[in-house]
Amino acid sequence: MKAKSDVATATLTHKDKLISRFWQPKRFTKRWRWLLAGLCMGPTALMTALNLPIVQLWEYEVQTIFFELRGPISAPDDIVILAIDDESLAQGQHYIAEPERYPELAGISTWPWHREVYARVIDRLIEAGAKAVALDIVFATPGAYGSDDNAALLKTLETYGDQVVIAAQYDEIQMSQGPLIQPLMPLPQYLETPVHVGNINFLKEPNGKIHQLGSEFLKTIAENDIEMAGEPLGFDRGALVSFAEATLRASKTNYKSSAGDHLFFYGPQQSFEHIPFWTVVDSDPWQSQLSSGAVFKDKIVLIGSTAPVHQDFHAAPFSGYPSALPGVEILANNVATLREGKALRMLVRSPWLNAAIVLGLSVGVAAVVYSLPRQKPLHRLTVGVGCGLLWGLISFAAFTGGQLILLTAMPVMSIVSLTLVDFISVFLADQLKKKTLRNTLARYVTSPIVQEIISQQDDLQDLLTIRESELTGTVLSDRYRILKVLGAGGFGETYLAEDTQRPGNPTCVVKQLKIVSDNPKAHRLAQRLFASEAATLEKLGEHDQIPRLLAYFEYNYSFYLVQEMVDGQLLRDILANHQPMSQREVVEMLLNLLPVIQAVHERGVIHRDIKPSNLIRRYADNQYVLIDFGAVKQISNKLTDTSARITSTVGIGTQGYMPSEQSAGLPNFSSDLYALGITAIEALTGLPPHALQRSQNGEIMWTHKVKDLVPELAAVLTQMVRYDFNQRYQSTRLALEDLYNIELSKLPTTSSDEYIRVKSAHQNGSVSEQPGVVDIDSKLDSTEILPTGWAENFQVSPKEQPDTDYPPDAPTQGNTGELD
């Protein structure tokens, strides 16, 4: 009779046997892999063959990405835009105020402008030597200023019409029987002159952007024989050309014919030279700035609106920075595209041929991937994804170098998806094998032989350790029972705990710091730093508006700080709906917090992380409490490199609230005043720091965002947030002196309804979240160690879009012009 073995035999359940049998490597043959590949290749090829809108959307989005990867390039300097911009619209106010001094501005004092003004501008431009003048304006109705006004423009068109273009457009109107297209043509008397007429409509693609030439819109109208509503008498659709073609005809330019039908975009707004319209109207800038029109000699001039009030803006490539393109800018790109022969064309137009290309590329890549060893899934994944990226690079090179559009999104999607499916399937099969092995070894972990096997596998080492109980319920230092984990990081965790040795078991906050080094010197250094930080927090906690340090202790090579729990609402949550606080509330907040910061500074401490998520308005007395002095962060950063000098400083702070000297690792007391000032500006404007623009000197431009801003308050906050710390307040006392000079009774005030609602909800027990808990993943809430050059990398362009109170006027879909 044989003796029983000391090692038990591992067994599998019936379910494990079935799964293991199905996923055995021998069973997972190339036939299965090709089946999975077919499930990826088939749908993408079919979608391409059917030319579904989703396919068109993805492909046009790829074109947009290609344009923006290519970046802006220099636009032709002989195509300029005479812009009806905010500056020009505002000039009429000078005439209204002093009509005798500015008589030439009478025609632009009210919108729509007098047609006599357009006539005068055309006369000046043509006489100055402009090749052509194209107006992105539809003169479809009689003007609002009488027959003499119309006659002035008519006379100019009769004289210079052969060099002038005026706009026509197709407008969509809603009828009882459904939407209809209505052509809007210039007045008949204008058409009797030699003037050229060009259509300003463009097609909008499934991605909502303009990509094709204006002539493609007219082709679509002609091919579909669309029924027109209110079609003008004698209107000939076939005779109408695009605005760009009419402009080139007016300039006597022979443009190159091309098989391409897609626009070549030179860049975002201002890629073409913009000149304010009013500088041509007023004789003074016409002579001084424009050299009596010499700047327009031998140039094509496009006149159109770039003012936000007219809403003539459209999505197109480059419209992502900073905003959509004005219609006249798109027309300028169209003119340049035709004249330079840069129209983009699709290499393959047939959807079925494109589908064959998708299928062929996918099969080729699958053959290459499946020929590689199965035991190297990452290698297979890298090759497959690399093939997809290679096709993307080829498409990009053809797009930028040869003005060719290759099908890109669908082939790349097919290649990458089949590669990922292959990787995931192999990975899952391997994981199932490892799971089966782990379950078997875990069942017999006490066996010496099994322990010998585990000791030779790094990924199985955890089986030799006894799993610790869940943190919830764990009692630290025989006193603090953990209730909830508030946050965790690489150097420690933060818990909500209850003190079991105090009456009523009050809640508190426990912060843990782990020592990640086995070096005894690092541990001794940590003990000294920890004791120093705890002593600092003990002194600071004597202030009523700083959480008290209740205890600190060392346990199991980790350090713990215990602080009181503040029952209140984070300022971050008060500002979460981006509703500004009143000026009185902000001044009261500053008067409440500056003495706290002064007390901190008097103890030689710089907070370094003042922001809305580190300020709590206490429910009990509405006082603001300053929390999170970064003690754990400071210790952790010093222990990361034990060879660093103890006196060294790192750039701790939060992006947006941290001044430049602090990001360079050289904070001073005024750095805290800067952070508090930014917080106050955010409270006043309702805008986070990243939404505020800066001047060329790095100064924050914010005062125009606050209505009826009190100058004294503006001066205080501006000095608190000066870019150069030498120009800020050098102490909280100086800032307080200026704030005390502001009369609170004269400041605008509003009721804090949101705070009252939150406080009431808290008192009724309906608020479930813990007060003072910071969401570490929230934007602008995380404390970071920023890299060198942070301030330069995040400089904001000084150009700011002006605010406007003009009422919105819904734009005509697909049009790039204005209806006069």
C-alpha cells in the first residue's frame, strides 16, 4: 500500500474545467483569431461602402485634425479684409456726440449703415488701385434711408461695377409644407449695372463644419433640382457663380482649374490682413494710416463683418482657437484656394472602392500581426497600432504635401480595433490560466512545495502574506477608529475617524504619512521633520480660524496627524455654480481671512496653497477657516530625495492660484496674498483663474468682468495679484489698512441664498457629504509640484475679445454673409 503524499492534489470545479478547456492555447487557433478580426473588419468596411453619415463625420474630423497639426501658414498678402468690426461699429458714437467734428462718420452712426458709405468706400478703394472690391453683404431690399441713398450706391456700381462683387444667398425658410429654399438676389437696378454677383452659401458637413468650396453648394442645388420659394423673376440658377469665382472674375485673375473641391485653410482668425472699415470712411486715418489708400494698390479687398453682434461665424478647421471663423474669412480662404490652385481633392471617391481599401489594409495588417509569436502580445499590439499610425502619417503627408484626401479614420479604426481585440483575447486567456493557477496555489499555500513555487514568482508573493482586515473599523493608536477614507496618495492617506476616548466619540481628521525608504537615516530625518511640522501646526491651531492639532503619533513606520473636524461649507462649493459673490461679501471675506494669514506669517509660516478648496465657511459663526497647511506634502517632498538639503524648497502649489515666484520654488509672504487675491477675484467674477486673461506684462485683466466695481476694491485686489511680487503688498497689515478705508455700507450687496439653503439642509440632516472633504480630482483643486518654466508655458495671449450686450440674431444656416 502506497503512503499518502504530503502534497494534496489540486482540483478544479466543473465550471473552471469548461472555461479552461475552451480557452486552452491549443484551442485558440488562427481560425478563432481570424473570426475575431472579421468582426472588426467587416462592420468598418460595410459602413464605408454605405458611406454612412458617421463615416463622413469621422473623416472630416480627421481633416480638421490634419489642418491643425499642420498649423497656420502665411496667407497671400494681396488679399485683405476690410472688417466691419467692433471698432468700426463704435465710431458712429463720435458722430452722435460731435456731428460737426465728424461729419464723415454720419453714415455709420446706426446699423444698417448707409449705402452711400459703401459707395464712398468703393470709390476710394478703386481709385487707390485695388484690383477688386467684394462685399459680403446682400442688398436684397431697398435701403432704410431713402432713394438718394440707393442712388449713391447705384451710381458707383455703374461706374466701377466691373471691379465690384455683391453677394447673393440661398435662405432657408419654414413653410407649412416644410422647409424651402429661397434665393435672395440684389435689387434689380443693381443687377442692371456691370457688377458681379456671387453666392455666399457653403455646405455644412456632418461634423457641422465647412470644408468644401462655395461652388459645391451651387452644384448640389443644381443636381437635386431643389424647389425654390419666391424665386425672383428671370432668375437663372445656372448663371450664378460662387462669391470666390465672382471675385476672381472682377479682379481679372485667371485662376487655375482643379479637380479639387475642398477648401485649403491657411489658419485661424486674422490669417488674412484685417483693416477696420472706418479707417477708409474717415479721411484722417485714410491719409495717415493707409497712406491715402496706397496699402490697397493691386489688392483684392473683401468687405464683411467680423463683429460678434452680427453672428456671422461658422465652424471650420482652425475654428477651435480661439473661436469660429467669420464668414468673410472663409470667403477669403476660398478666393485664395481657387487662385493658388490649392483645392484639396479626394483620391478615391467611390465608397465601394474605399471599402475595398479598408478591407485590404486590415487583412494585410492582420496577416502581419498573426505571424508574430503569440507569447509576445505587447509586441503584436505595438506592430498593429504602429501600422495604423503609419497609415495616418501617410494620409497626413498626402494631405499637406499633395493636397490629396485619403480615407483615414476607417482604415485606422479597423486596424487598431482588430489589433486590440487580438491583444485582449490573448491577455484574457493568459489571465484565466494565471487565475486558475493562483486559485490552486492559494488553496494549498501552507504546503512547503507550494511555498517553494510561490517564492520563485514575483507576482505570487502576495499569497504568502496574511491579508490585513479592511481599513474601515481599524483603530489607530488604540483610540482613533477609521470611519472613511477621504483620500489617498503615494505617500499616505487621509481618514475620517472617531475619537473613542472622548465623550460622544467626536469625529476628527487623521492624516497618515508613509516612509517609502528602508534607510534608517531617512526614518530619523522623517521623525525630526514630523515633530517640527507638528509643533508648527500646534502653534497655528491656537488661532480660532485654523483647525487645532489634536494629536500626532508614530505607528508601524508611519506618522499620523490628528486635527479637528471643521463643520462648514467649502468656499469651492459655494462658488461651484459660478455665480459671483457681492462686493460686500468679498470684502468681508478678505477682512475675515487676512488676520488669519497675518497670524500664520507672524509665526514664519507660508501656507503656499490658499484656494477655494482650502477655505471653509463655518456653519456655527460664518467665519472662514483656513485648512490644509501642506505639512504632509512638505515632509513627503523632502523625503523623496534623502540626499537633498533640508533647507531646499520645492514648487508646491495649485496651478492658477500660485504666483510665478512660487512655481520657481521661491515663495514669500506676498505669495499667500496673491493666492487670496486670485480667490477673491474668482468669487467676484464667478470665473476660475484659467478663464482670466493676462496682459503682455503678465497682469491679470479682470476688472471689466465685474459690474459697478468699486475703484478702491479694484485697486486693493489688483495690488494683491501683481505679477511682480515686489509690487504687491509686502504684508497683510498694509492690505488690511487699505481695506479698512472702504466703506462697507456703500458696497453693492446681494443675499447669499445658496449658503442659507446649504446651511438649512445641513441642519436638517439632508447633507450626506462630509464637510471639508476635498475632491482631489477636481479641476484646479490638486496641489502640484510644477515643472520649471510653468509661468512661461501658461502665458495667455493679451488679445481679449470684447464683451457685448448686443441682442442675439440667429444666423442663417450655411451662410457667411449679412442681410442688409
